[in-house]
Amino acid sequence: MSNSSKEKYSEDIITITHVSKWYGQVIGLNDISINIKRGITGLLGPNGAGKSTMFKIITGQIKPMLGHVKIYNKPVWNNYLLWEKIGYCPEFDSFWSELTGFKFIYFLSKLHGISSDDAKKRTEQALKLVDMVKDSHRKIKGYSKGMRQRIKVAQALVHDPEILILDEPLSGTDPIAKFTLINLFQQLESEGKTLIISSHVLEEVERITDNILLIHKGRLLAEGRIQEIRDLIDKYPHNIFIKTVDVSKLAQRLIKESSVLSVSKQDKPKGLMVQTHKPDQFYSKIANIILEENVEITQMSSTDDNLDAVFRYLVE
Amino acid sequence: MGIYDQTYRRFEGKLQGRLVRITTILKNEFMRRIRNKWVLILLILAWSIGIFPIFTGGAFMAYFVLTFIWLLLFTAVVGGPILSEDFQFNSITLYLSRPLRKLDYFLGKYLTLFVLVSLIGFIPTIFVSAFIIGILYGTSVREFDYYTFSYSLMVVGLLMTFVFTNIGMAFSAMTKNHKYASGGIFAFLFFTNILSLALSNLYEDIMYCSIWANFMILFADWSSAGNNTLVDFDSNVSLAILMIISIICLTIVWIKLQRVELSE
């Protein structure tokens, strides 16, 4: 890497200085200070940790009660021209569900001031990047969770932002969509963009970046390399929920795996809760198991129980 | 299976100004609302029952009564969700994470509702005025100033659109539930009129509490060019009341938008 490239990548893009935010009696963020550089940063924390609040402050949607946030050394709050450089993918679905995916993204690109012709081209390109071209002229209300996630990511990057703030973008996605999105994030990183991606699942973040921030109850607990967190995580069993109708068949097969500690049936929703102490090994084998057993899986998600244990460990 | 080029491409086009962003909100919102079947039904009914009779020689009083009723229903249906839906479904986030000021968002939404309400409140007055001037002028149907009459009709129509838009925006800003907002608009407009009319026998000035009566007073005064037939009422008071209501409504909307981050 040349010196100029090194300088480019070591530059602080987002500077968060002593930021605190309360919602009445509830604390959202508690005296957070971070400098975020170019590349991908994973923001890891259990639900309710303050990840979304931090994102809303970074994107200028809410004002911190104390401290300030700067992007390219300019304050974010009320600086709407700076928001042109930001692409935001919210955690919760915020759609006009009667619109088609294409119209939804086209409209949002126009809100950035992109001309009609360019907006059409940018919309098409964004849809290609998230592999949603085929379904783009269907109404959003008919989309699966994974499709909705991909559309949310597409709307965040339609205007070619320099900074992407992605709140749980992989949540609820199937393995193919996950693969598509992770590739896309890495492609965007190679374009020199800054991405902050939140998740409550360590394995997801681990597949994207090794640079993480750990946040819990509004406080920044740790930042740095993922391996240090991984070492802590491995001390605790990891829970994975698999939604399937072929419960018995899959359970019989999984219990034979050396990486699986236990398998329990769940009724609502119907599926299996798998406990493993070697999640990497489990994830690398699960695709083959599904193919071999010919079972149908509609969802696979990691609960954050193990992450909670790590947070408790760090807090105590 | 289509295989697409998934190489990332930079955007090198030129960005357009605020006006384009505001009109984008207006266009998108208008199309979304107008596609609603209830909105279309109301619009068709309002035009066919409320407005066309005037061309067949219907009385202006009847025209105003019907217009007011349709406007009341229409504002409740289209105005209720105009802001509340964004709070309810969190789509406010999509707007406010774009390079838009809250003022741009407000203007986009306001203009949308204004245009929609004008479909019943103002646009028909243009046709009615054109009808009066074009067909009746020069005939001896009635002895009155057609131009003043038509002009007054259009100004009152515009004022009705303005006031109803403000009321719609205010109620929509006050709640996250668009059904409550629509109910609030309907209840406010309907019951203030009913109560005012019912109590006006006891105390005449209470008529000023009726939004509809205030428009009638204004129209009667302006169209008669000073020879007000509703002698007991002062059109300046009516105008002041409507303006005060509008200012209160717009203040409510603005306060809500300033506090929008606290509504999470």
C-alpha cells in the first residue's frame, strides 16, 4: 500500500466525541467517544444496546444531548448537505408497501436530487447489486424478509454515498441473500467507502470485518480486533434457531454432529434450537447437511444469548 | 436466470436543488393518495353530487353546504394519514435520513394535502365561476355583479382549501395512528358546526365557532360587495377566526416536526 493510500485509510471519517443521549429516564448512549476510519466497522451489541440510537445520531436524525458527531470534520446535526454523503439502512422496515421495489428506490433516489434519467439508471444498478432485479416490479408488501432487507440496502446505496450506515442488514436473510450482501459490502469497502454495520450476531460481523466495536447498555465496551472477542465467545455455548417443518429428520442428523452439544424442538415457531460450542464448524457443515437430508429450512438465526454472556463477562 | 454485471459504479451526475426534492415528495404522495379507492369514490361523489347540480341551476347555499360536507369527509380521509402514517410506519426515517430539511419535508407534505383538498375546495370554483361568467353573463337571469360573485367564490374556495389543509395537517401531526387523526379531523369540523348551529338560537355570536358559518359570512360579504345580507355578522371577525385557527394548526405541526426525534 502506498503512503497516500495509507493516509487515506487512516483518516478519521466519523468522529464521535463524548456523545450521550437519554430517552426520558432511559439512557440510549452513555459518553461514547470513537473515531471511525475508512473500511468496514462492525458494531456489535445485543438488542437494546444503543446501536440504532448511535446510527440515528450519526445520520443526523437525532441530536445528542451531550457531545457531538462530526463527519469529515463537519458537524452532522442540521448539516443536511453532509447527509448526501450518507446512505442509511434502518433496522425496522420503513416502506410504502403498496409501491414496487423499483418505485420505492427510484423515489428515494429522487429525494437526493438525482435527475429522473439518472435516478432510473441508479435504481437499476442498485437493484442489480442486491440481486433484486427480477422481483423489482412486484409490490413490496409481497416481499419476504430477505427481499425487504435487500431493498433497504439498495435504497441506502442508490445515491453512491461515501458512508454507509447499515442497521442489522443481514437480519432475517437467507444464506444466499447473506452471501450476496456480504460480497457487496466487501466490494463497497474496496471502492474506498466507509461502512458501519450493526449486528447482534458475532458470526455475521466476523464474516464481514475483523474490526469491531462492542456496545452494551449505551456504553462502548471494547473496540478492536474480533479475535479477542472470539476467544471470549468460545467459552460460552452458542444457540442457533433453525426454522423448519422437517424437525425430527433434521434433529436426528444434527445430534450426530460433533460440534453440536444439544438439539431441542420448538413449537412456536416450529423448528430446532441447536446449541454448539463450535459455531464455525457448525456453520460450515449445515449447508451440506441440508442438501444431504433434503430438508427445507426457511430461516436460520443466531440468538444473542452467548453474546450476552460475553457482555456480562466484560461488564463484571 | 439473468446474470447481471454487479460491478459497483460511481454516480457522476449532477444533483438538483431543493425544489425538485420538494416536488418529488408532492408527486409521490399525491399519486399514493389518489390511488386509494376511498379517495377516488369520495372525489367522484363530491363532483357528481356536490358540484354538478350548480350547472343545472342549483342554489349556491346548497352548493356550499354540500361542498363543506364533502370537504369535511375528504380532508378526514386524505389528511388523516398525511403525516401520521410516516410516524406510524416509521417512514419518517426514510425522509429525514435524506438531504432534506424538516421544512422541505413539511412543504412537500403540505403541498400534497393542499392540492388534494383543492380538488374539492378550490378547483370546482374555477369551473363554477367560468360557468357563471360564460353562460349567465349578458342574460337577465339575475341582477348582480357576476365578476365579483365569481371572484369571491374562488377566493373563498382557496381560503377553504387553506384552512382545511391546516386542520388536516395539525390533526395528522398529533397522533401516530392515522385513524385517530382522520376521526379527529371529522369530529372537530363536524361537531363545532353542529354545536354552533344548535346553540346559535341562544347566543347568536356562537356562530363564529362554526368553520362553515365563517366561510358563509365571508362569501356573503365579499360577493355582495359590501351589501352583506348576513348583517349581524362581521366578515372581519370570521376571517380573523379562520386565520387564528390556521396559525394554531401550523404551530402544532411545526412543534411536532421539531420534536420528531423524541417520538421514537
